[in-house]
Amino acid sequence: MPTFDKELDASGLTCPMPIMKTKKMLQTLAAGQILHLIATDPGTKSDIPALLGKTGDQIIESSIVDKKFHFYIRKTS
């Protein structure tokens, strides 16, 4: 598990809220910082990579633990 600078727990939220909150949180990070996103909506499995394809930020690790999706996202710019 990577170290992270901020954490966003979007558990229980459904599309599009996890994506909107992730995008907003990423805007508060400086380049190189890491966001730990936790979500339960299965759509985040494809939505987060799609969002990051637009923002240019990177998933450095992802996993599923106890039906929760965990993403560690590095802000690149």
C-alpha cells in the first residue's frame, strides 16, 4: 500500500459522484502528490481510468478489498 497525501472515501456513492469528487479532489493536489480513493460503485473500475486518461494523472496502484475499490492516484501536473 503506497503512502498518500489525501484520502477520498466515496463509499456508498453512485455514478457520477465518485468521479466528480475525485476530479475536484485532484485539483487540490500539487504535482507528485497521491490521492487514495475508496469507492464501492463498480462503475469506478472503468470510470476512474477514463477520467485519468483525460486529466493525465496516473493510477500507481489499485485493488479490491472487502468489495471496495482502492485507487492510488498520482497527480502529474
